[in-house]
Amino acid sequence: MPQFDVHENLGRHRRRIPYVLVIQSDQFSDYRRRVVVPLVATDAVDTKNLASFLNPQLTVRGQRVVLHPLEIVSIPCSELGRLVTNLDRHSDTILNALDELTRRTNLT
């Protein structure tokens, strides 16, 4: 399960979150869980209130979705749905959003 693979969401919120994006490094591929970021359907979220640098919009299977790193979760590999695509071509955008999430602010 390579980094930036997109899987169908099998969870109960799959209408709002049709896909999840694996962000976990390939070096941890032997582990039984994957760290994923929800890809939220744009019609299920108010995109005007989202920061484009933290919540970039992407297209998966012709559907516009929003990366939602504030909802990162670890799930068992057995709960990942069918592989849909890989978004490695958007790795810079995805990693920039994750960097923004974890950026230290000036504490002084």
C-alpha cells in the first residue's frame, strides 16, 4: 500500500468522505495499520471556510474532494476499501498541507 494511495472509504460516513488517502511512509508497510487523511466530498463541506493551503481540492474519479488533515486517523489495513488511484503527482500539495498542520508557531 504505497504512500498517496486512495482507497474507497468503507466507514459509515462514506457519503461525506468517499475516499481516504494513505499518507504513511512506505517504510512502515509491514505494519498492520495505515495513517490516512479523509478526502471529503466538496458538496459536504463549506469550502469557503477552508484554508486552501491546509485543505487543497483534488479530483478523484471525476469527483472534487477536499483533503482534510485535521481528521487524520490510523485504521487497520483490513478496513481499507478498494484501491482507486494514487495521488503521487500531487505529493507536493499534500505534503505542504501536512507541513502547515504541524508547523510550529512562534511561542514568544
